[in-house]
Amino acid sequence: NIPVLEVDELWSFVFRSKDKVWVWIAMNRETREIVAYA
């Protein structure tokens, strides 16, 4: 059984509206476990 990962990104403002921060998340689709983030 080969695990299938879902990767998603989101962004948010930190302190000021010009300081955008990106967050990347990789999750195992079957178990919903977060396997990586950056």
C-alpha cells in the first residue's frame, strides 16, 4: 500500500499587512497525519 500525500499552502499576514508569510503542509490522506510542514 503506497501512501498518498496531500500538499497544501496557505498564507497569513504577520504584524503588518505587507509582511506575508507562506506555510506549506503535507498530510497523509488516509491517516490525516501531518508528515511535513515548512
